[in-house]
Amino acid sequence: AQSVTQLGSHVSVSEGALVLLRCNYSSSVPPYLFWYVQYPNQGLQLLLKYTTGATLVKGINGFEAEFKKSETSFHLTKPSAHMSDAAEYFCAVSEGNTPLVFGKGTRLSVIA
Amino acid sequence: DAGVIQSPRHEVTEMGQEVTLRCKPISGHDYLFWYRQTMMRGLELLIYFNNNVPIDDSGMPEDRFSAKMPNASFSTLKIQPSEPRDSAVYFCASSFTEGGGTQYFGPGTRLTVL
């Protein structure tokens, strides 16, 4: 069965600094990979997803993630953090015929 | 499109009472998911439907929980009787295709059981 591990339940960065949120997955078949963001008191919103093709995926709000099969990773990055990026971020995996399996989430804090 | 609609947004009830949460998926989506989110357990999948038929309810915690989808545009999650440990945020999500398709989440219902 597939699974997701998000390294670090809380990450803190300075405004303008690089954002790096780590996600490793386990899957027995080529996976579909997702990053969602949750702002306070809201539902989850899709940031980006990888299905097939190009391994570097660009999403909304300047975020991107790279699928690395050899490392079973799908880390999320943003070159320059903004105060509005403060939120909870969830990595998720699917094997295409199963519902999404979510990681436990990483809370991102942005310091002015 | 209005997105996934959930009601009520907030529910406060007393232990032992029946609670009904409602969800309207995005029109045309054929999958519907119910999740529960707590600090301790994170995001848990409770049950999901395909074309109004329950596919997997293994995440439903107890017999006190039940879910129905009488038609393509409406689903309910019922807790009877409710207990304080049921306090959580309950999300509904819908999608076109299972897993590989993007799930669109509603704003959630914050349930507090006193």
C-alpha cells in the first residue's frame, strides 16, 4: 500500500528565503503525487500535481516540486517566501486506482 | 462553479445528540469523499462513493457513523449518538476520477460535541 512521509511537522523561514518542504512516498506502481495547501479555517486547495511526463511540476503561487523516482521524493520548493505562504501543506500519493493518501502535514511559518 | 458546498459550517451539540453533516459535490464529479481532521490523527479518509455507491467505508470509526449519497448532488454524514471525541473538522471532497484525479475540497464543518 502507498504511504507518504513529510519530514518536519513545522518549518520556519524568513520572508524572502527559500522554502523547502520535504515529502517521501512509498508506492508499488508509478504514483500520482500531489501537494495541497490549507489556510486557517479553510479546506485543502491543490497547489500542484504530478501524473506523468515532466518531472518538474510548477504550481500556483510560485511553488514547484520535482518528482525523483530514485529517491522516492516529491519535495516542494519556492525561491522566495512571502508572508501569505504561511499555512499547512500536505503531500499526497495515489496509485491511480485508489484514493489519495495524505501525509501528516507541515506547518510553514514565515517570519518578517 | 460554486465548488464543493458543505453545511453547516459550524455545529455545536451535546453528547448523545444526532448530528447530520451535508455535502453538495461539484456538478459532474463522480467520486465523493468524506474526511475527518483532528490535531491528533491528522486527515483521515472515512468513506468514499463512486456514482452514489459506497466503495470503501473502512475508515468509518464506529457504527455510530453512517453516510449516504441518495443522488449525484447530495451526500450526508450522520453521527448518532455523538460523543465528545467526535469533535473535529469534517471535509467533503469530490473528483472526476479516482486517485489520479484532483480532489476538490469543501470548506469543512467544524463539529464540537460537548
